[in-house]
Amino acid sequence: MEYKCINTVIKGTGSYIPEYKIENKEYVTSKFFEKDQSLIKGTGEEIVSKFKDITGIAERRWVKSHQTCSEIATRAAKQAIDSAEIDKETIDHIIVATNFGDVIEGTIQTDLLPSLAARVKHSLGIVNPSCVAYDLIFGCPGWVQGVIQANSFIKTGLANRVLVIGAETLSRVVDIYDRDTMIFSDGAGAAIIEGVKSNQKFGILASATVTHTKDEAYYLYLGQSNKPGSDPNIRYIKMHGRKIYEYSLSNVPKAIKSAVDKSGVPIEKIKKIIIHQANEKMDEAIVKRFFRLYGIGVNVDEVMPMNIHELGNSSVATVPTLYDMILNDQIKKHHINRGDIIIFASVGAGMSINAIVYQQ
């Protein structure tokens, strides 16, 4: 029988949420400084309360001292393989989206040699040499971009089954004297992406990706600690929060609209927007502006599930972990059913934005 199309579908998912929980109250006694190394005024309670009001983050998860990014990536991958009920030796590509690789506790040196994907393949015990493993450095949108790449491989016949993982241990690269340290967390999410022949179209319906670098390239960067007298040669993750916020509100809605318009799906059929968990207020504003581009309003609480309140911002891991949690009924009042149209979207370092329109 001859089929009309090859659809790219998510066959199985998995995630790893670290056990070590850090609540906001643990930062009340912290001393924070601005980038110019001047002391941030106000009581600890005031600083933490303002942070919570803006980001929505009440707690975050960090890995334990013995854990690495590649280890938690492997944990999420095993879950995805089990969920998909496949033979791991049939995986054609392993794509691991990350930013810093393995960072050993007590150091600040990123380690991407060998690649995390190679380490994951090794840990999974995959022997097949035709299973190609590589890392994808694309900021927070890395996992979504990995899925877009997997779709391209499948549609062009270069692969039929791809394991895409987003994993990060940002707790190893934060500056404890920078209040932005309260944003970042650790985690890993994975999915088996597979080609399915059919006479009907479903799975990935369309995607869009943009990168702006003229003025935006260094909105996220590695820089010196905010602590006065700190060593300029030791660098931590830094960001220009206000610039990222403004950039995202201006550009993310348009990028999502580009993907939706390509898909031909009426805006009214969008059931969920699974967006990078960066900042609650920012994400809410993005989703409202996106629907406004079509001249309609939206109940954000219904269409935009979130896990940032308990898990913080784990960069490349936020989208796949949130998706996996919804599928496993771990996000209250949010469910995804067969046939539902959902959107995956993310924004991050570079600056880059991407979006996928997907039919479950």
C-alpha cells in the first residue's frame, strides 16, 4: 500500500526532575550585588518577594553533588525509550541540546568532550555504530530545535527514529551573588521522534525558527561575579533581563504566528501552548500578544500550562519536561488528548526563537 505522507510524531517521552528542592526562603539571607558590584538595597524578604512576583518562581530543583548533566540526560532518555516501547538499537540519531555540558561540582569549567550525546549513547549501552550522536548548542530553544532537526531527517529519509534530549545543570554555573541565580535550575527531558506513514497528516504540521544577533547576541553571556573584588577570569551565566523581556515580547509572538500560518491551522483550534518556562509574567504576556495578532483574546490559564513555580528555569529542559508532565497527568487542569493541536515554543541565548505546531 502506498501512503500519501510521512508524519513526524512523538512516540514516547521521559523526564528527570532532580530531588534537591531549594525554596525561595533560603535566599532571604543572601547578599546580592548589581553587575557594577554595588550592593542591592532592601531586605532579603523584599528582594525575594519582588522576585517571586515577577517570575512566579517559588522553588527550584538542583542536582546532587555526584550528578552530572549527561547522567540526568540518560535517565530521561531511558524513560522515553521505555515509553515508546522501542529497541534502543533502532535509534538513528541522538541529539542532546545543552549549553554547558557536564560541570563537576566545585568547578566552573564546562565539559563537552566527548559530547553529551556520545556519553548518553555510551551510558544507554547502544552498540549500533549507525546511531549518530551529537550535541546541539542553541540556548534555551535547543530541545525544540532538536525536534525540528529530527523532523528534517525523517522527512528527507536520513533517519526514521531520533532521540532528542534537553538537559542542563545550571546550578553549576550560577553566581550566588547575582539575584538571577534564583531563576536557574536543573533538569532533563527527552522524546523519541519517529516517522509514521499515513494517508492523513498529523504530528509536526509546521515550524519556524529565527535568530537575531545584530544587537541581541550577548543578552545572555558568561561574565564575572557580581561580588566586589571577584576574579574576572572566573565567569558565570549572566543576562540582561530587561532586554530579554522586551525582545521576547516583540518577537516571540510573531515567530509563533509564522509557524501557525504555515500549518494552516485555525487559531481557534490551538489547545495548548507549551512555552519555555523562563518567567511567568513574560510568558503570559507573550501568549496574550500572540492571540492578539489574530484579533482575539485568550484565557491564559487554560491554554498555557506551567511548571516554573516549582521547577524554575532549566533552560533546554523546560519544554520537554513540561510536556512529559502533562502527558502523565502531573499538571493540574491541563490534559492533552489525541487529535489536539498544540504549540511548542521557546526563546533564548543567541538570541533565537522557534516554534512547532503539532497535532497529538
